Amino acid sequence: MSLADQLSFCIASLREHRLRTGLSILGIAIGVCAVILLTSIGEGARTFVVQEFQQFGTNVLQISPGKTETVGIPGVMGGTTHKLTIEDAMALRRVHGVDGVVPAVVGQARVTADGHGRSVYIFGVTSEAPDLWRVGVIQGSFLPAGDPTRSSPVAVLGPGLKRELFGHRNAIGSWVRISGWRLRVIGVMEPKGRILGFDMDDCAYVPVATAMGMFNVDELNEIDVTFAHESMTVSVVEGIRDVLRERHAGNEDFTILTQAAMLSVFDDVLRIVTSGVVAIAAISLLVGAVGILTVMWISVGERTHEVGLMRALGATVTHVRRLFLLEAVALASVGGTIGLLLGLGLAQLLGLLVPGLPVSTPLPFIALALLASSVTGLLSGVAPARRAALLDPIEALRGE
């Protein structure tokens, strides 16, 4: 019995029991579809977060108040929050390799002008913020350089906020009120979209000292630092640590997070989440495998006479075993292909219906899904194929 004959016999057998074949295929298809769809969402989210961080480059670090012993958000996941000041930020400029320093205060307040108002995030920063955060000004200018400890009644609006307050009119030179403070608009930022949950188009920028007075605080939320090159990360971190320890009476009551470290942490976390999601979805594939095993086992019992006839006509034990294995692999492979196409289609449809939801299916996962479905069929068919091959030819011929 040639391989072509066995394949022809296998296809004919599957066609003869169409309902059973369809249900077996459906079980595998659902499992593979779930794996592909959930993997696409998880991998898309991971890629999205990594790209968000990479917008700032890898030669950026963030200093937050409070010392954390584990990776996390300072002041939340353990540690005691201590003050970081504008003077601390200014002192970091003497660290070798440091290119820019931006002390930052972030809060939320209502911005009003000409009878229109909107509650948005207010970023208290310095003139170096556009270079460090890689944002640009589309109209007017950004905050002027000068002594960061002195407040100034000026503001720069995000394009969304400008449109909400002034429509298509020129906003430069107009006055706005932010949390009771009257500020003159000197610039409008270029569209940037959302970055790490912040809508950079729907916000306002004010001098850091102005923001501290506006929110009645005497400390910074963070200090952002850029340095010459990624290769200088270790030396810059040590230099910053030494300067701040000196200013804080020898206490390391702050946390330094490099961009590379943050990227690595988020990448690892999202990979773990993606792997967990795939493992959960793989349960569906396991259910499909059990279904194929059950169907094939029943099929052997129903086709006892058929097996005896094949043996009488010269088919060997190997031929019989291969025949049932081919049927199991065919069921799983067809189901896997259908599930793959369905999963890819649903992932793309989800991406179109929810533009903010990133979906990305890595090519290795596609190949792995097809391979997994075939291996699943092969393993599911081992026991039924062995049972069929071990049937006594004479006793099998008597069975009906």
C-alpha cells in the first residue's frame, strides 16, 4: 500500500463521517484561533509600550523622590518619599556627560479662556523639555530660558487644548487662566498624540516654579536627565548618585531609573503576560486534542472489519498504524489552518474596529501554531493507531 493510496483512503474515510470530522476540526480550530488572537493582542501591546519608551531614546534617565528597593513606582511599591528640589536639578548639570536636565512638576487643573474651559494635565518644566521629550513647537516659542527658581506668567498650549479654547483663531498673545493664575500664551506645540497614557495634545506647559506655586508644592515630581551616549549610562548614574547623596546628607533617598532599565522591565512583564495568555488559550487546543483522540478511538472500534479486510489484502501493521496517524494529523492540520486564518482575520478586524488597540502577530507564532496543531494531531492519533495496528486480522474480519 503506497503513501498515495493511504492518503486517498484517509480522505475517503474523513468524508464518510463528515459530522464527526467537522466537530474534530472545529475543536482544533477554536484552540488555534484563541492562541493566535490572544498572542496578537499581547505582542501588539508589548511592541506598543516598547515603541512608546523608545521615542525618548535610550540616553535618558528619570530621578524620582523616595528610595525603592524593588522595581516599581517610587513611593507606592515601598520606600519613603523625600523631596527633590529645583536646586537638586541644577546641581546635576555639573555631572560629567549630562547634556540636559529638566525638573518637572505635573498636576491637573482647569484652563479657561474666552468662556471656554477644560481640565487637563499641566506640566511645569523648563526650556529644555522639548529637546528631552522630543516634542516641537508649531507656533510661537516654548518657555524662555532663565532661572528655573523664578516663576513667569507664560504658558504653552498643546494643539488640542488650543483648539478647544480658541478654535481656529491665533492664540499667541492671548491670556488664559490656570487654577486662578493668569498666564499669557506664547506658543502652541505640534501634534504628538498620547505617550504612556498622557495626551500630549491636550495639556499645557508652564515654568516649573510657576507650577509649584500653582499647585502649592515645594518639591518636584521628577527630574529628567539626558546624557551624551548610552555607553555612558553607568558613569552618569554614579555621578548623579554622588551629587544627590552629597546634597541629601549622605542619604540615597531617591530612585534613578534609566530608560534601558524601564524598557527591559516593561518588555519582560509583557512577555510574561503574553506567555500566560497563550498558555490559557492553549487549553482550548488541549480540549481539541482530547476530542480527536476520542473520535479516533471510537473510529477504530467502528472500523474493525475494515482493518481486518486491509490486513487480509496485504496491508502491514505499519500501513494500518500510518493510516490512522494520517487521519489524526489531517484533522488537526486542517483545523489548525482554519483556526490560524480565523485568528489572523479577527486580529486584523479588531485592529480596524479599535484603532487604539495594537495587534501584531509575529511570524514565529504563526509557524508555531501550525506545527503545534500537527503535533497535537500526531500525539492524539498514537493510541488509536496502536490499537488498530494490534487488532488480530482474523478476529477483525469477523467484526461488524
